[in-house]
Amino acid sequence: MAIDLLNLTLFSLAAVVLLGSPGPGIAALVAVGKERGFLQGLRFYGGLQIGLAIAAGLSAVGLFSIIAAIPGATHTMALVATAYLLYLSYKIAFAPVGVGATGSGSGFATTALGGTLLGITNPKAYIAFASLMASYSIVRFNSVADISIKWMVCVLVMILVDIAWLWAGVALGRANLKPAAERIVNVLMASTILATVVTALL
């Protein structure tokens, strides 16, 4: 099995750019890190990685295309994704701010299951995965090996960039921002999620 190292490098760089750019998952990671701290944020982070790995796998093997061919399936998925992302953006925008607010309840939105649901329903992730899987042939004449390596690279990139974003949220939580500034940050993160919802529905 001959691996094209140049294409592997280009694919990895593209994955870092697409999967590491701000979207619902990253906005949520920053918010959870800011509110819950690193150790508690790891639960949400772990769930998100599982959900994204599943989404990447669905895209890699073409199952998402099969699901999309089922009448009403994509519409139902879009409704579920939209409902959850709206719920998540609301929780982030109106999370308590100020002294003593850290760790106060965002409920399901910050759990491992909430992270998994976000990973599976994240419209930005599916667009990124579909684009990546169709680019840069890493193993020529062996589609199974090519897709498998692409999936593993995507998972590795997500693990690394998402832990960095979680740490960014933790650092933001330790910055002792004034309540007004903290509220603005929360609203900006929530707006990032809402922008993705609007983009996905257009």
C-alpha cells in the first residue's frame, strides 16, 4: 500500500482548517470550558468526539448519502439538529455570569450525551467531512484504505484542536471578566451557533 505523503500532508492541513474553525461544536466547547472548567468539560468534550467520529464515519462510507435518499429523513435530521442547536445557543447566551456563576446549571447541554448529540447533528461537521473525504487521494487504487486513513486523520485532528478550544474556554473562565463583558462573550458564542443554523437552513 503506497501512501502519497504530499496528499496526506495537504489533507491534514485542510482538516485542521475546516475542523478547527469556529462552529457550533467549538463555540460549545469554549462555553463549557468557561463555565464548567477543564475536568468537568472533559465529559462534554468526550461525548462530542464520539458524535463527530460517528458523523465522520457516516460521511466516509457514504451512509449519509443513503440516509439522505430516504424520504423525509434529512428533514427530520434537520429539525432535530435545529432544535438542539437553538437550545444550546439559548443555554450559552443566558448562562449565569459574574462571581459564583461557574458551574451553575446548563443541564443536558453540557453533558457527555449532549456533546454526542451535537457531534452527530452538527451540520457544519457534515459539510466539512464531505468536502474532506472527496479531496486528496492518499492511497491510490484502494478506496477502503484511503477512506480509513482519512477518517483516522479527521478523528486525530478533532481530538487535538478540540482539546485546545476547551482549554481556551477554561482560560477565558479564569480571566475574571466583568459580568457585562462575560455576557457579550456568551452572546457571541451563541450567535456563532445560530449563524450555523441559519446557514444550514438556507
